[in-house]
Amino acid sequence: MGLHNDIDIIDKLIPKNGILTDIEIDRLRSSGKTVLFNKKDVIYRVGTLTSHVMFLESGLIKLFKKWKNNKSIIIKIATPGDLIGLVSIFGESTFQYTASAIEDSNVYFVDISIFKSILENNGKYATYIFSEVCKDNLGIFERLTSQYYKQLPGKIADIILFFSENIYKSETFEFPITRNELAELAGTTKESFIRTLTEYKNDKIIEIEGKSIKIKSIDIIRTLSKIG
């Protein structure tokens, strides 16, 4: 969709704070490769061996896990700048969830053996990467906690704010995923999600047509999110 900023590899995987040597930067660059995934392509599945570290340069990626009833839990929507799958890389030899492209996405791959060797020899870089893992986990924990404790209006307000403020930086945008996926992200049913959106529309809080949404009162959306 091109409404959110693409990120150069140097901004996250190779931070501009001098903690990597020129040799280490060259190793990350020479061992890396950018791969384009088209919309709906699978980047990796549950059980795939963790052979690479992945960095999202552009696009959006859905991280999710399916259950026996064929329902999914969306763990996270990865945005440009995110390091993908680090929890699985450090915790298991295989990925514990699936990643697929919500829209055309460029993913930068770095061989995991080279990445780990740099971490083992550069404590400052290891600390930086682990801090990124912690931030990511805390963000997921916060969202899942909100899903559990918040009432439906607060959950839907959270989703609207997420796409408005975190991804598109605009009060007018299009949802990049289906109503069913939005419901999974909010931790509710598709019917409940649609009903709440309709109530927001009838109350003049938003305008909505198809996937297009325009926030008419951002203050009310923020209040609904805050009070849950």
C-alpha cells in the first residue's frame, strides 16, 4: 500500500551507534539477501528450521498460530523495522508460529550462524538485540492483556488506533486485512467486530465503506481504548 515508511536495513539490524565494527557490518551485509514476498505468500511455517534472522524492510507481515478448530491467533502485525522471529531463533530450533505477507513485503535474511557469532563476540550488540526482543515481547504481552481485560468497544478502538497511529500515521486509511483477521487480532468474533464498527459508524465516531475507514473523532476512539 506504500502508506507507511520503508526502512533501510541499517536502521535496525545495523544501528547507527557504533556498537558494530566495520568488519561485523560487512559480514551482516555480505551474508544478507533481500527477498520479495508477494501478498499472502508464506515467509515461514510452524516447524520450519530457524536458519536465518529476518528483518522487515517494507510491507506488513502477519505472525499467527492456528489451532485445532482451524481458528487463528494473530500474535503480531510486523511493520517495517521489525526483526522477525527472534524469540523462536533463541528459544527453539524451529519456528513456533507462521508468518505470511499481508501485502508485498521485502524481507532481509541473514544467516543465523553469522548473526550468532557476532552476538557471541560483541556483548554490546548482544545487549542491543536482546533489548529489541524484550520490547517486542512486552508489546505482545500488553496487547494480549488488553484483549483479556478490555470490553469489546475498547478492543476495537485499540485495533483502529493501531492501524491509524502505528502503521499509516493517518486518520484515514484502509484495513489491510480481512474482517475475520481483524477479529482474530482483537480477540473477538467476526460478527462482534462488524457490529461494533457499525455502532461506531452510527454514532458518527467513524466513517466506513468497505475496507476504507475515516476517524471522525480520534479523541473518542482514544478514550474508548483507555477506559477499555
